[in-house]
Amino acid sequence: MGFKLKSKGDLFGINEELSTYSTPVFEKDLEEGILAEANKDGSTFVSADATDAQKKDAVEHENVHHQQMDQGRLNYTNDTVMWKKNTQSPSRVYKREAGQIVSMETGRSGPEGGDFEWEKEAYSKQKK
């Protein structure tokens, strides 16, 4: 009686179709309403519950955030998001509070993934 070995992707939860050498994509259970997350280590988490089309779109969007981080324009911790419109502009710091992003300068707030500059840029550069 034979058996079939699992692929590396199946063993480690890697989506082999959406992963690249420098950006592995891991399928996992994410918080409700979150399709994907760009991680500072270059990896991307994508919701295991999303459709294939949603996963593809979400990974394209997160790849823009990886580019922003590589350029030194976007950075984050558990408590803050730091954003620079370009490499010469000063950093703006935003607090993360209960699923909201709050500008330290203006007090403006909105949900994670909302219409902040880094998100608008990612949506505009995302392949249609």
C-alpha cells in the first residue's frame, strides 16, 4: 500500500502559487475582516478563508507595502505606524489603538487598512 508525501507548501502552510523566492506567502487564520498582512521579515500572511481571487488581490496589495518598507517609507510596531511620503520627507507617526490608526499630529483616526496615504498608494499601484 502506497502513500503520498505532502508538498513543502502543505507542510508549512505556504501558498506556493502566490509565493516568490523573496516573499513567501503563508495561509493562516487572520482576524475577522483582514485578508492579508505584510510582515517586516518580507513574508505575507493571507487569510486561509479567502477565495483564490481575494488572495491574489490581497498579496498584490501587500507587495506594495513590502516595497514601501524596503524603501524606508513605511514601518510599524505593534503600537505605531511610521510613514514617509517620499524618502526626503519627515516621518509621520500614527498610533494603533483598538483596531484604529490615529495621527499623532492631527488626531485624525480611521480603521487599519483605511484611507491613509500608504493604503491609497498601495491600492493605486495594485494591478487591476
